[in-house]
Amino acid sequence: MSGEIVVLVTTPDADAERIANILVDERLAACVNFVCHMVSIYRWQDKLCREEEVLLIIKSNRSKWEALEERIKTLHPYEVPEIIAVPIELAHKPYLEWLNAQLKDSPVASGHE
């Protein structure tokens, strides 16, 4: 492996698809999945909050982390967005090859759809 990561980001439903499209289009992410109809309970500025959100599951690479984090911060409506990277320790090798190819300026055709 060469540093593949999964990045977790929660966002309002209205912003999820826009953020995902931009990240994939700019090759900061190979793929973004949505987990919809999620409820988050948290404390913000000493208030208990409840929000309906979407969880974005973003597949990328450590080499893209800084640019990815900065881009998410500029696109995200929250003052302090949740942006958490988790390393991919084990994965199907052809999938990782496809993932990394999508992050290059000229991706290699892989047959993954």
C-alpha cells in the first residue's frame, strides 16, 4: 500500500453532493459514498445540538491529505467541520490500484465502474 485513507466528513444533506462532486472532479478523492439520514448529537458553544446530517465516506491517499482537508474546509458550511482520516490497512489490491489511478492527473482505465 502507498498510504490509502478513508476520510469521514459529516455535512448537511444540502451540501453533500456538491462537496462530493468537487472532490472527485478535482481528483482529491477517488470515490465518495453517502450515508444518509444520520442524526448527530453533539455539544457546540455549550449548547446540546441535534442535526440531521449525511456522512461522506471519502476514499483518497495520504499524498492528497493536505489539499483534501483544505478543500473540504473551503466547501463545508460548518465553522469546524468533522474531517477524520483513517488509514486503510487491508483492502482488495485491484481496488487500491483503481483508487490510486483515479487520484492521478491522467487516470489509467481500469474497468471499475
